[in-house]
Amino acid sequence: MATVSVRSVRKNFGSTAILHGVDVEIADGEFVVLVGPSGCGKSTLLRMIAGLENITGGEIAISGRVVNTVPPKDRDIAMVFQNYALYPHMTVRENMAFSMKLAKAPADIMEQEVRRAARILGLEHLLDRYPRQLSGGQRQRVAMGRAIVRHPQVFLFDEPLSNLDAKLRVQMRTEIRELQQRLGTTTIYVTHDQIEAMTMADQIVVMNGGRIEQTGRPLELYDRPANIFVAGFIGSPAMNLIPGEVADGAFRAQGGAVLPLPPGAPSRVATYGIRPEHLVLAEDGIPATIVVVEPTGSETQVSMRIGDTPLTGAFRERVAGRPGETLRVKPDLSLVHLFGPDGRRL
Amino acid sequence: MSTATSTAPAWVRQRQQPGALARLFDSKPFLIVVCLLPAVGLLMTFLTYPLGLGIWLAFTDQTIGRPGIYIGLENFEFLFEDPIFWGAVFYSVFYTAIATVGKFGLGLWLALLLNQHLPMKSILRAIILLPWIVPTVLSAIAFWWIYDPQFSILSWLAMKIGIRETPFDFINSAWPARWSLIWANIWRGIPFVAISLLAGLQTISPSLYEAALLDGASPWQRFRYITFPMLLPILAIVMTFSIIFTFTDFQLVYAITRGGPVNSTHLLATLAFQRGIPGGQLGEGAAIAVSMIPFLVFATLFSYFALARRKWQQGEAND
């Protein structure tokens, strides 16, 4: 198997800089998710690792070998595309065998490999179909089968689930993770969906505007986001990020709310962060006006206001309040995130 | 106001029984006939009638100025014995075959080139289209000058740089004339092929090429396994049209050689015109034109089978 090192990699399209020096170290067998909003450069980075885009600066090494000038086919990688990129005029079998056919593999080996991949993915009864005759999830599996038969050192996934419906997406998420654990192949996975990132990754790389905001294990990012961007990006519903300033030992928000600070909080706090699920209902809490109540069954999400400061809460309890009524909430002080004027965690 | 006897309020208007005309316009069969009439009328007048007349004329001995009588297959029997007619059949097939191969070879090559990222791509595409925009007769006249025995620019150039002592013989003997006309036809046909195939190339998703690149395909293998099979449906359509246009070509040949020298470059269309209009033998000309029909039917059948949807293009599951 393989390690992947990305060392101060830069990418320009013409005069536009897409990546401004990115470093990622991926250990052997690790599942790494690159996540970020559209246009953050995550797909570009993946395509550079695949060899589909050339590298403006820095270097990329797979298993210690610098591959900057190595053509894609010699990098020993396999990629699953967002639109699957199945060859429409070939059957499932031909699609999966195509790379081996080009490499002039013997027919019996080809058939054996295709059968193995089809068995792993549950595609055995579909081998003679054309991509047009398959459902989205089946096409997705064929695309993975095409990657598996090559026994690559690294799997690359470029937003593979974004064309599937919500239910199938959850199912395929588990399937891909399970497959990766079974094969133990180093995997780099690009998505804009933080839930996919949280649920699948060993390590998440959060990207924004061509830079890495934070790298870490999913719960590390959730528990200790390094800056406001990561705090707002990871977690659903998103963290409440309230601008304001410290005054008289409490946090005075711009909208007028006064929130308690944890002991020993520095005085240069500019943003107060509290996740909706870390607000608790309490008799001695701050009075907040309910705006919208959204029950999801397992929990209840409540949009509310303290003065003019909007706040979202997510409670395990069933909140019976109606819009306009008052709810008393307080933040769990041990789970409050404080950010300085530069947006960094304090 | 209180005198109303009906149970309905007075302001409800009684629904009138529709008149005969209104009922007629409500009837679907009538509407179908009325709506189709203009189109059917145009087609009958400008397509079916001339075609029918042409076929009828082929079975008469009509000449210009004298109404003909029905003579059965006599025109065809005469043509069957006529070496000039068979020469025209041979040259029509030869002309179509070679010009089609040339047009598609060069057209596909151009389309592949234009599908790359080239500087000034749109200007290049516009230039490629030029031969097709110019009216055929104009480009035919240009070629006539290029092929002229005395004033040919090519001969002048060749003599100027000293690779030839005498002018080229382009259209003064049979085989050079045949090849010269084929080249003019290829030149004129390339834009149509290139632009149509370029449109087809642009429908192929770039990610297929990327996937093939990762699968280890060389440029030739990408063409052989991705581009060509995916281009095949549009290639079949364009080829059918091209074969029909080339086989029925008239303008280029008539403007450059008029079928000469010694009838060596007559196509069926030019021979039909030659015999029918300047020669006055309308019946015989029509018979030559009618004899093109089997060839065209064959080309159409070719398209019918080549265009039949391939299995991979079908959406339905078939298990």
C-alpha cells in the first residue's frame, strides 16, 4: 500500500491562483477526506494527485516517489469520478476490464478479476448490462469496480455521491467506508458535504479559498475547531457564531444578548461560538424568544432570538413552545468556543 | 323583476345551440384535413408531382417541343446498350466512393484538430467553413481557373520554381479530369463533415478521456476505444447525407468540365441534364435520372440500418 505526501503544492490557472501552498501527509491505509465549499481547490488538488492537472509548484509523492512528472497511468492510482465516467458503449464487464485489456492481460485473469470485483460489489448479475440500463447506485458501484480491479496503491474519489438521492447516499457512504476498510487501500475522498467527511474519514482536511484551514480527526475538528471557518463548517446544524466583545466579565453580543463566559476567558474575545446541541434548557437560563420550532423526532431544533441576536438550539427534549413565546436557555460553559479578532481559536 | 318564472337567475344567459359551422370546426377529422392541407399541397406540387412527372417521362419518347407517347422500357433498353451511360454510372460510383473517403478522412482529422485547445479556435472554425458558404458555382469557377490549361496558377507556380517545363494537365484528358473533379468535391465537402463531426466530438464527456487516461490508454487507444465508437452514430448520419449529396452532384462537374473530355467525367445527373435539356431528349434524360433511384434507395437503406439505435444507446433494461 502507499503513503501520499503533498508538499507546499501550488496551482495557478493562468494568473489566478487556485492553491496557495498546501501540505497534506497521508499515512498508509488511511481514509482522508478533503472537504470545503465549492471552489476551495479540493477537486483541483485531487486531480493533481491523479495527474490530470499539472503542478505549478511544490511536489506530490506517492510511496516516497515524487510523481510531479509521472503520467497518470504510471502513478498506480484509480479514480472514481463524480459523473462516474463509465464508457457508455461498453458493458459493465468491458468497463471493468478496460484497463486490463489495454495492459494486454490474459483473458482468464481479466475474467477472474472482474468476477472478484463484481462479487465484492454485488454486481455479478449485471455484468452484461450497459451503463444506461443501471440505476445511479449501480453505476456508482461499477465505477468503484473499475477502480478495484486495478489493485491501485491509492483510491481517489471525486464527490462520488453527489449525484445520488439522499437515502442511497447514506447507504453508499457506509459501503465505500466498509470496502475501504476491507481492502485497506489508502484513499483520498473529496466532498463538499461535512457529514460525509465526519462519518467516513480517518482524517479530515478542511479547505477554503485554496488554503488548508485545519487537518485532524473528525472529532478533533468538532471539539476544537482551529478557527471560525472550521467551527461554522463542521457540525450540523451549524455552530452559533456570535460577534461582540467582553465587558464586565461577560460577553456582550452585537445584538444585545449577554452571554456567560467560561472561567479564565481572555478579554480579547471577538466571536462567541456555541453549538446548538450545547445549549441547554434551564430555569435560570437567559430568556429567548422562539422564532421557529423544527422537530426532527430525535431532537428539536429551535430558532430563537435573545434581544436581536439570533441563536439556534437543538434539544433532546421535546420543546412545546410556539413562536413568540419565551424559552430559557444557557450555554454549557465547558463547550463554549472563543475566537479572537483574527478568527483564530483562543 | 319579481316576475321571473324560470328557476335560473335572470342574468344567466341561455347556452345557444352551436351552429353547423361551429360544429364542423369542432370535428377532429375536419380539423386534421384542414391543418394538413397546406403542407400536403406544397409537397404534392413541388415534390410528388415533379417526381411523378419525371418517372412518367422516363417511359415516354417526349422531346422538347413534341409531346411524347408511352414507349414502355425502350429508353432503359437503349441506355443499357449505351457505353456513355455505363461510363457515367461508373464515374458516379467512383466519384462518390473516393470523394467520401477523402472528405471523411480529412474532415475527421480536421474535427479532431479543432477539438483540441488551439489559439484562435473560433477564427479557425470560421475559416474552415468558408468553402461551404461560397456558392458552389463560384467555387467551381475558381477551380476551373485553377485547372485551366493555360492560366492555371498551379502550373504557373510549378514552372516558376522550375519543377515543371510544361503546364499541368488537369482537365484535358480523362483520368486527370476525373481526379481533379474529385479533389474539388472533397475540398467543398470537408467543412460539412468537419463541423458536423466536431459537434459530435463535443458531446463526448471529457471525463471519459480522463478515465481512459487513468486506465492507461495511449492517444491512439483513446481514439480507437472512446472517440470512434461514440462518434459512430453521428458519423453514420453525416456519411449518409454526404453520399447522397455527392452521388447527385451536378454543379461542380457541369461548371468545370461539362462532362468532358469525351464524356469521361459525366455523372448521372450531368448526363441526364445533357441528354434532356441541351440534347432535347426529355424522355431519355428522365430515364437516366430515374436510374439513380436504386442507388439512392441503397444509400437510404444504409442509413436506416446504420442509424438503428445501438444497444448501448437504449435506456430500457432488457433482462
